[in-house]
Amino acid sequence: MMNRLKRFINNGNLRNVRFWIQLIAFVLFVYGGYFAVSFGSSFPIFACPFNSESSATCYLISLQHQLAMPTQVIFSMASLGILIGLLTFLLWFAVLNKAWCGYMCPFGTLQDWITGLRKRVGIRFSSYTQNEFTTLS
């Protein structure tokens, strides 16, 4: 059993597995609200918080709104929710880091799909000299 598992891992094509994980995560996180799936607001994902049908939104958007409260509210016991949400977000980021962006995040999935399309069409990466880069920025 262990030998079969080792052979599968060593010889397997993770690109296909990653594609299906990305597709399922994309549908769940972006359109999950239409299927009555809600993940709350502590997932670090990219989804519009103003769409009431999305299944989750990026925590940083709600953190921005919470930090706009008056200072006496932020530094009181009422801010315990802000602290818990921030710690949950940081825990997700610390534990999953690039695995989250590469497998689960809908924005990372869109970037991968656009890069694949760019390669199929034959569009190369842009390269700029330092002067061109300075002019553009």
C-alpha cells in the first residue's frame, strides 16, 4: 500500500489534481452563496463583499471598515471581534501561505487561467528597461 502511494506521488501529475481543486474552490468561494454555502468572512479570498450571494469575502475588506471606527471603540472590549478576525486571517495565511494562493484562492486561479491562455495564444512576458519602467510608473 505504501509503495503504491509513493509511486503515485512520485509519478503522478499534480497539475490535473491542482486544476480540479482550483475549479471546485473557485465555484464554491465565488458562487457558493447561490448554493446556500457560506464560509463567513475570515477566509483570505477575493470576492466582492457587496454581492450578497457570494459565499465569502476577503477579511481585509471588513477589517478596513472595522478600523474606521472611532479610536475609543477600537481600543475597547468591543474590538475583541476585530482581534479574533485578524488572528484567524493571520493563522490561515501563516499555515497555508502559498498553498492557499496556488490551490484555493479564486484570484490566484484566475491568474493561472489567464497565464495559460497567454501561453496558448503565444503572448510573451513584457520586458522593460529601467528607463521604460520608471516612465511607466
